[in-house]
Amino acid sequence: ALPICIRPGDGKRLNSDIRASPPERPAGSVEMPSYTVTVATGSQWFAGTDDYVYITLIGSEGSSERNLLDKAMYNDFERGAIDSYDVNVSEDLGEIQLVKIEKHKYWYSDDWYCKHVTVRTPSGDYVEFPSYRSEEH
């Protein structure tokens, strides 16, 4: 399957003042930046998938590695689900401009309806990437 790349929707950059602020780090600590990726799967019949789903975050200052979105002992990307994952990077990616989603066959290929992806940046800002499309096998 070909990857899909989605850009932020118009007016979808959400004000971080409305959301909770990220926790403060102790003085002198060195921590890798962490982004929280939230993926919403559509609620229509057969919207979910059991395939492997990967994400790459692309920012104004660099890109993340390709990350498998998977929680141990959890059925990810079920119909109507909203799933969150942490993506750690070696340095801040700058303003997130694009997310690249890839889906690869697990047991048998199935379609997946990705409704949208929201990225919470290390500074606490939220960027929404509407998709509203099926990832076909």
C-alpha cells in the first residue's frame, strides 16, 4: 500500500492555552522531545484494521524515524477507536507540517478508515491532520 501524507487542515492548529500544559522538567535534566500522536478511526462498519500502522512526523526542522503505532496486548485501530501513542525523537522537529501514515499487511490485508491524526508537540500545542479516507490494502 502506498503511504498517505496529510497536512494540517485550515484553522486546525489548536490553541495550547485551552489544553493542559506539558509537565516541567527538573533543572539540569536532558530529555528527548516527545510528541503524542492520537489517531481516530472511523465508526462505520469495517473501518478498523489489524494491519501494522506506521507514522513519520515531518517538521520544519527535521523528521522523525518511522514509528510503529502499537500497544502491547491491545487491539489498536478498532472501529470508532481513538488511540494515543508517544513518539520520541532525538531533537525538536520544529513546526509539524506533515504526517506520513503507512499501513502494512499483518495476517491478511484489510482497509482502514483513518478519520484524523492529532499531534501534541513538546511545547503543548496541538495540530490536527484530517484524513477522512480509507487506507486500502
